[in-house]
Amino acid sequence: MRLANCLLAVFLFELVAGGSAIAARITAYEPAVDTARFQGQIACVNSDAGSFVVLEREVCLVDFVHDGRRYQTAIMDLKGSVISVDKLAVGQWVAIKGAVLKDNRIGARAIYLLPHQLTKNEAETYPVLTSEPGWSTSTENH
């Protein structure tokens, strides 16, 4: 059943994107048209490409250099500890903070692995969810 859901999600994105395949990790600067903050269950994961589907939205990991700074998606648990993208799996609950791009993909600034769907009151008890995340950045020497 999960495979069917994943295939359906891929089909829906191909349909919306005009037949193009689900995009890979964002590796170059793209201007945002809006902010994105939501939580949901992961429906499909393509960790090799650096993207996955949550609430029928394509969420892409970010890894690029812009104006001499490197920008990367921070993937964390609710304590703020960094975790590997390999820890994300179909069916898990995540909170996403990022930017909506022109093509409606979400460039993820931060992804938080959740124990379950959080109520508003529960979410407010976790400082990492109520603060505005900074980019995981470093200065590139060129």
C-alpha cells in the first residue's frame, strides 16, 4: 500500500509539473515566493535525489553556495540535534520550515522529525519549532 501511495504521489507531481520528474536537491539559489511551515506524514522518500513528499507537496533538500555562503537544509530531532536524512522514512511525521519556490516545490530550510502529529499546544512546548530557524551555513573560501 505504501508503494502505491508513493507511486500516486509521484504521478501527481509529474502531472502538476507538466510531465517532468520529481526534482532533485536544490543546488543553486532560487528566489522564494512565500514561506512554508507545516507538519505532515512523509508519503514518499527519494533520499538519493534529496526530495520527498509530505501532504502532496514536494519538499527538496537545499545544498548550494550563494554570495560566498553555503546553505544546507538542517535535519533535526525535537531537541535540535542534527540527524541524517537516512532517518526520514515513509509514514514518519515531520515539521517543515522553508520557502515556496516558483514551481511550488518547497526548499526546506529545516526539517524536524516528530514523534507523532503535534497539536498547536504540543508544538509550542518545543523551542526548535517556535523559533525561526537559521540556515545551516558556512563561509566558502574561494
